[in-house]
Amino acid sequence: MRTSQAEQPRSFASASVPKRLGNGEWELTAGPDWAQGRTLFGGLVGAAVAEAMTDLVPTDLSLRTLSISFAGPISPGSAQINTHLDKTGTATAFAGATVTQDGSIRTRAQAVFARTRESTIEVLPPTPEIDTSFDESPVMPYLEGIVPVCMQHFEIRWGLGDFPFTGSSRGTLGGYCRHQEPASGVGAVLGLLDCWPPAVLPMATGPTAASTVSWTAHILRDPPADPSAWYTFRYDTVAAEQGYATIVGTLSCDGEAIAWSEQLAAVYA
């Protein structure tokens, strides 16, 4: 049963932590300030299910990959998270979760947790290349009724590519971002990975709807401890046709790539 919506805006750090109801059962509660169109902000949902699944695995295993399918919108208010542990090995663990609301499944998630170990092979991922320096990148204001409501919780400086719906020839965007209220940890990283619009939207010639169908996030290394740190993000469209776009992005901090994202988005243009 859906509960009443929160009256006051809640920070990402608090809204992304679900309430334990029982063994493998949790409750996610977020108010209308976390709405993204018809649903809750996907990065918030991702952080909440990751938090719930983390409770299933040994503490020395860290989240490495989170894959989510968004089967339906989650309305602001209350939703239920159910988690299960698929397998635990010597170095990895596999867990799953579903998010339901009003008796129907809205989201499915799978997670891989792993224990770090020494290796003779090391390939350092490239950090995002941004056209404009931090100081020269304009701060994006929160414009009520124009940008999703959830964007009031983030600070963004636009440093790469054209704005959405401008008929650009480039399916690339990016810049600098952080949480409006300080937040740290893997959950905070998941939120920042999803706070940018799909990189295909600058190619649209006018306002058009888009929605995430599936999203996979890879955590490459431990995020910085500073909850006020600025991150650099670049989003590139790999392919777009027949109403769908595949988009990949890299999030870095202080010259080190922290996380990588792949998104399948439905585009109604």
C-alpha cells in the first residue's frame, strides 16, 4: 500500500537509504521532489536497491556492477524492495532485487559484488575529455517546469556539447556535477551517473520525451571520501535508431575514472 508523500524535500543521502521491514524486505520512500517525469529518479532507485542488496553479502565485498530494468514508473510515495542472494563464492557474490508498488513489479535489479585482489594486469580507463574548464562552464539553474523536479538536488556545470532539443549534430554532452547536499559512497556515485539527460537529446529538434529502459553501472574504484567533491562526466551516444539509443558515460574525480555507465533509452522523436 502506498504511503503519503513526504512533505519536505529530503537529501539524496537520506532518501536513498531504504527502511528495513524484515528479512530481505525493505521500503523505499521518496517525495515528489524526487520525481523525474512520471517516475522517481532512477539514480535514487538504483542507490536504494544497491543499499538493500549490500546487506546480503559479506562486508569485505564491494559493489562492482549494478544492472537495472525499469519495467514501469514508480510514483512518489512508498514502494517495496525485495532482495535475494543468488550465490556467494570465494571472491564474488550475486544478488537480485525487485521493486513493487501497488502490487505490480516496477523495477528488477541484479548486482555483482567482489573482493579486490592483487593482479599483474592493469588497464586504467581514460578520464572524460571536456571542452570547457570548470570555471568557464556555466552553472545550470533549476528551472521549475522545464527540467525534471529531481534536478533541484544536483549542481551541474555544463562543459561539453549542446543543450537538449537544439537539433545538434552531436550526441554528446557532459561537464561537472555534485550533489546539492553533500553525499558520499557508492550510492552517491550512482546518483551522479544518472543525473544527466540522455546524450541523444541534443539531437532532437524540439522537446521530446525519453525514458530509460535499462541501465548498467560499473563501479571501477572506491569513490572519494569528500562528500562535496566535484566529479567530471561525459556521456556519448553509441548508436540511435528505431526509437532507441545506447549511451555510455564515464564519471571521474581528480583525474581518476570512478564509474562507467551504459544506458538503453527509448526516444520518442
